[in-house]
Amino acid sequence: MTKFLTLLGEVESVQAQDWYTKILKPILDGVRIALIPIIIIAAAAGTGYAIWLGVKLAKADSDDERTEAKKKMIYFIIAFVVTIILLVVLQILASNVQVIYDLATKTQDAAA
């Protein structure tokens, strides 16, 4: 908490060139550290839910129950894949924010 308050105190004195090292880098390091456990938890929860849906599909007695279980399985697979893709994209963006900022700055400088 002390580091966070110190960081807030330094916000006003940050120069344009070192905004990354004083403000953004600590935040992105925290995001990078948190994303790996989030991906692991999402994958484990998704796997468990897929197994549960598979068992529910296998135990279905009527065609209506099978159709409903099949729909849920398809929706789950789509949502799971999209979630993992978005987490990976967030990880890539968090790892390359300095490069993205430099490219954006050069583009703005060239346009001006």
C-alpha cells in the first residue's frame, strides 16, 4: 500500500519519457502476474464444467434433454474459447504496451 501511495504522489512529477517506468510498468507487472493464475483457474473451471455437461448429455433420457444439453455444450465451448483468446490477447498487449505506445507516438509525430 505504501508503494501505491508513493506512486500516487509521484504522478505529478512524472516526465513524459518516464511515464512507463513510474506509472504503467508496475500496473502491467501486476496484470501479467495475475493473468497466469486467472488463465489456469478459467481452464480448470471450464474443464470441470465441460465434463459436467458431458455427463449430463450422456445421462439425458429424452431427445429434448439431449438437444438442450448439446446446445449448452456448444455455447460453453464458444464462450470458453473466446475467454481464453481474450486473456491471451490481454497478456500480449500487456507485454508489448511500450512498443505500442512508441508506434502510436511516432504516428502522431509524423502526422503533426
